[in-house]
Amino acid sequence: MIEIPTFAAWMETNRSQGFPNAATAWAVYDDRVYRGMQALLAHPEVVANRQEATVAEIAATAFLESAFGADWVKERFPLADHREELGPWVHQARQRQELARRVFEFQSEPWFADFLSYTKTNEVASAIFEADVLQTLMRMPVGITRVTESGVKGQDFDILLNLAHIGDVAVEVKYKEDDTPFSEATVRNTVKGAAKQLPRNQVGWLFIHVPTAWVSPGRGDEYHEALFEALRHTSRIGVVFTAVDKPFHDKKAGKIRHRRFWDPYKDEGASQELWEAALLLRDFLDKGWDFFAPRAPF
């Protein structure tokens, strides 16, 4: 049986070690979890039976149960372990592991408790996408703060990004469910809703996750036209990052996986500095750089 304690639980049992600060404690915890996972993955029986992926998934699930409780995990991912045949379990098993990774990676952040509370009470897919945006932004040498939900228009955005030479940039995150049909009205309403949550007299970023079904010949042009029309009615959004997860067959692993594609779009009113920051992020994503973002061991 694999058990991975949360950082908070580990600190409770290791407080007597007298760490000089939280950063040092996190480094020790992170190192021990990594070493433990490497030992598990290198076990001769695991290697001989090619069970590395299975062990990593079991570890991720165990950690998620440490953070949220086994009952919550079972309730949110009821199909993940029903594997008699190919079906919806694939999607839920992947979601479960991705969420576990993000929860692990954010544990040392000052806004972690708020993120945990938000995730526990919201839709899993939406929470995972916001977590992915946070982790994506953490790739850059910038300051990142997750904003506590306030319910106040103009102050209820998701993330505050501090960019050099620009200052604070508000970021809103929107997730469109996979069964959402494409229409100009859907795009317009999504942008309109996001703009209301961003501060007045400022220009922010918007991250949107769109369904895979929206990807088809000519649809990209329709989508960009819809964005153009929607952004004409607000000055609060300067850059839109659109994420789409395209399925592909990983022959080496023998699995169906998803590859994420990011499409940055510049509004005519955005400053060159804001757009250059967006291009820098795209460069980091294209090259797979993640010097600044933590990585889970499973």
C-alpha cells in the first residue's frame, strides 16, 4: 500500500526537526517524496512487469485521498477504477491523476488552502483547468497570486500576475464543458462574463478551455472572428489564451493521451508590452520550459 502524506501532515510529524523556514521544510519534504517514488518505480518487480504507470497512478490517488479524503475522491471520480472495458473511466482516471499532481505542486504556495477549498466545492474539470493555468503561469519568472473569490464585479477574477515593466495583470479563467456546442453567442457570452470579473480601467488576460469538438476545418477562423467581435465591446481584456486538448494514440505507451495546444490572441487595444509577455509564455510552452514551476513525482 502506498501512502503519501500532505506537506501539512508531514510538518506536524517532523516539526521537531526545527527547520529554519517553510522553504527549507518544503525542500526536504519534496526530496523525500521524490526519493520514495523513485525507489518504488525502480523496484525490480515493477520494472519487470512494466507497471511504472500503474504505480504512479496508485501513488497519485493515495496522495489525493490524503488531501481530500477517500470518500471525496470516490464521489468525484466514481468511474475511474471500473476498468472492465474501455469507456468513461479513462477520462476520470486521467483527471484524478492530473488533479493530484496540481495539488501536490501547490502545497508550498501561500494561497494553497484557498485553492484546496475551491477545488473541494467546485466542478472537477473547471478546478483542474484553473490549476493548469496557475501551473502554466508559474513557468515564467513572475509573481503569481490566486485571488480569493469575492463575488464583487470587477474584483472577482482568478489570478493576479505581476509582470516586469507592466505591473499587476488580472487573469480570468473560463472552462467550457466538452458538450458545449460552438456558436458565436457562446464565445461572446464567455468573454462578456469574464470582462465583468476583471477590474475597470485595466487590461487583463483571459484563459479559455474549449471542447475538442470545436476543432474542425475552418472553425479556427470562425472562433477568431467571434473573439474579435466579442472583444470590441470591452477594454478589460487584452490577450486571450485558448486551450484545446486533442486526443492522440501514444503507440509506445499503448494509450490514448491528450496533447494540449495553446492559441494566444491579441486584441487591438492591448499594449505591445502585454503582448510580448504573452509571446514569452507561448515560447516557454512551445519549448517545454518549466524552470520555475514545481513538478509532482507521480
